[in-house]
Amino acid sequence: MRTTLNISIPPGLKREVEKEVKAGNYASISEFFRDALRSWKEEQLVREIRESQAEIARGEGKVLKSLADLD
């Protein structure tokens, strides 16, 4: 199920988004923003993974023996 979200953007940005849709890069303006949000979430995950890798490299990682160790 989807929900509706209304946002305000500057006219220039709106034109850029419409240009991408018109060029066929996205099926709709909504799809453009869904893709942008997915990319943002992906970038967050990559940052978290890199932070975890840095912790492990510094010897700050924790060895888990079971899922209960996550608590």
C-alpha cells in the first residue's frame, strides 16, 4: 500500500524533474522521487557498513555467537 506525500520544491528543480520524466528516464514524477529516496537509503546503508568496517579494523568489533548477542 502506498501513501501520498506532498512536497514543495523550487520551480527550477521541478523543471529538472519534469525534464527527466519527459526524457523517459522515469515513468512519472512520483517514480523519480521514489528512486531518489531508494538511492538515499542505499547511501545510508553504505555509510553504516563503512563505519562498521572501520570499527572492525580498529579492533572494536564484537564476535556474535548467536542472534541473542545482538541485544
